[in-house]
Amino acid sequence: MSYARFDTHPIAPRPRTGKGKVKRALVGGGLGDLGRLPRYAAFAILGSALIWAPITGYLKTAPLKYKSSTSLILPGSGASASLNLNGIGQASTSANSAFSSNAVSPTETYKRLLNADRILAAAAESLGIDQPALGRPRVELVDQTSLIHFEMTGGTPEEAQARGNAILTAFFEELDALRTDEVNTRQDSSLQAISDYRDSVGGTRAQISSLQGSTGLISVKQYEVLIDRSLALETEVRSHAAALAEAEAGVSALSEQLGLDPETAAKTLKLYADDTYLALLDEIARFEAEHAEASAQFGQAHPKVVAARDGRDTARNSALQIASATTGLDIDTVATLDLAPQGVRADLLSELVRKDVDRRGLLEELTTLEAQYSEGKADLDRKAAAAAQLQDLERDFQVAEAVFASAIARTQSSKSDVFASYPLVQVLENPSLADRPSSPNRKLAIAAGIAATLMMLMALAMGWIRLALISRLLAKPAAAA
């Protein structure tokens, strides 16, 4: 059995070659090799200096900046109104919801408008500074809401707030200008149409006036009134014709019964009013009675009989002369008539005269009505074509007038629809007044420095133990084999 012999004398370390230095730099030394500590300490100090020197310089030299925040909101509901003017037309106006269309986002539109150069220029001019010095607002849209949030920075809280107010004022002034320009553009585009409507109304009105002047027909209603009047006259003519026929029949029958025509009956009644004639009738009756009494006692040649007969004849002749003069008839004709006012006969004569008067009145009325009816009928025939033409013109005039009035109403109502393209926007939060600076952020800078320092130290620690890690990683494949 043989035993190995170990040399107890220490072997001097071999000098390191260039290859060994490269390997040591890549692989590292052992965990207990404290000879590397100065190098790692130097790297730690140098890295910390590189990290904290810029941070310290930034915190020392960076100017303070303050932020002013403003929030805007777009109401989500629309508005509408309708106005109905009786006999003129209807006008309506409506403003749809700002979010009713998926094609256009009003919040995106207003976001771009807040950064528009003319708004920034107007805000800078109101503050008395240059536009580059003002800066641009930082606009943020809140998802799933109608909120618009923007921030402005300044050297002081008051300056930041003033810039926010300037941007807000310029934004609303620009919105008002855009809305006014839109309304004016719409109104200008409607002026030509309104002018055409006005010319149409005026032309139709001129045609109506010309037709009215040439025909004397004022309106279709007047023609309808003339038709109604003509129909009423026709009915009245027929009624008077029937009444006249009835009156003529009554006069004819009564004349036949009395044996007198109405004119003679009237003269007879006039004769009854003559006191002389009535006195002669009484004389005739008295002499007639004396003659009858004398004839009964004496002969025809007796003086009393002759005297009574002569007196009767004389009174009769006088009565006939008066009757002839009053009635206008000759004595022979009068002698054949029964002119004595005896009882009911006088009433019948009066009835005959009254009926004849009524008949004559009906005849005159019928003649007048027939003349009026004929004249009205001829006038209707002349105005029939004009009435039809006037009706068409009045219908055209009403349509043209309604269109004209509606166009004016729409033009006027469109002035109130100022939110059609640029929806209503309201200030939810006025520009705020910052209570602390927003830049530089000391806490964030220190936290970033600490984080960078920790990461550097972790990197140095990984470099210190890299030999052990590499040896363990290489040992795992060998053990597996």
C-alpha cells in the first residue's frame, strides 16, 4: 500500500498574464476577495455623483412654475322649439345633442380650437405678452364623459390663473364669432330665396289687382254672394209669379160676378163718396116713391103723377151726368150699370179694387224682380270665367304668401339656433389658483435619484457576486450530464 506524499511548502503564486486579467475582469473574483473593494467603492462614488449632480443642479437652477387648471363641460341634451302662426305658417328650431353623431366629436373639435393660433394670439394680446411667451394649453379629454380639462403654466399662481382666464375668454369669444358667422352665412343664403318668394307674391298680387279692376269682381266670395243672391231672386220671382196668378184669378172672378172691371169699380167707389150724387139718389128714391103713390091713386096724366115722374127723371139725369163725369163713361153705359151702393155690393166693389191694387203691386214687383234677375244672371255669366281665374290666382297667392312667410319665419328662427354646429359649452371649473409649484417637482426628482442610486448599487452587487453565479450556472449542466 503506498501513500501519496504532499508537499507542505507553499507554492508561490504565478504572475498574472494579460489573459488572466481579461478573464478576471469578465468573470470576477471570489466573494471574499476584498481586493476589489476599492474599485467598487470608486465606481459607487462616481455613479452617485453622476446621478445626484444633475438632480441637484436641476433643483437648484430650474425656475418655479405653477399650473392653473380649468374644466369645461358640454351638456348632453338638445333643445327644440316650435312656433305656429295661424294664417302665416310654422317655424321651428332645434339643437341636437352634441353627442348625437358618431362622425364628429365636439370635444375633439373644441380641443383643437383651444390650441388654435388665433385663440392663443388673442389671449396673448389681452395679457400684453408675445404668443410664444404664453405657451400652449395642455388639453386633456376625460374618457366616457363630456369634460374638457386644460392647464396653463406661469411663473406665479396669479400669472397661471390669468393665462387660463385669457385662454377661456378668447375661446368663448371665438365660439361666439363662429356661431355669428354661421348664422349670417345661413341668412345670406336665404336672402335670394326670400327675394324670389317676394317677387312671386308681388306678381300674383298684381295679377289679382288687374283682374279685379277689369271685371269689378273683388273676390271669389263676392261671386258666391252674387250666386246666392241670384238663386234667391229666382225663388222670389217664382213666388211672386204664383202670387200674381192667384191675384189675377181673384180679380177676374170678382169682376165677373160684379159685372165691373176694377177700374170701373174704383170709379164707382169714388162716386159713392160724392155727396151730391148720394143726395140725388135720395131724391130719385123719394120721387120714385111719390110716383108710385100717385100712380096708385091717379092716372098717368094726373099732375101729381106727372110731377113725380118729371122730378124722378130730372134727378136721374142729374145723377147720370154726375156718374158719367166721375167715372168717365158715357151716359148710356152708365145707365146700364148698377151704381147703387146697396149693402154688400159696396163691400164687394171695395174688395175688387183692393185685389186689383194688390195685383198691380205684385205685377210691378214681379217685373222689377225679373229685371234684377235677368241683369244678375247676365252679370254672373260675364264674371264666371273671371271668378274661376280669380280663384286660381287667390290660391296661388295664398300658397306663395305662406311659403314667403314661412321662409321669413325660418330665417328669423334660425338666428336662435346658434348651437347647431358649435354645441353649448359651460365652465365647470374656473381657472384655479395653485397653492404650490408644479415644477420642479422635488419629491419626484429625489425619488428618481434614490431609485437610480439603488439600481446602481444593485448593479455593483451583481458584479461582486458574478463569479459565484457563473460557477453555479456552469455546474448545473455538468451535474445533469
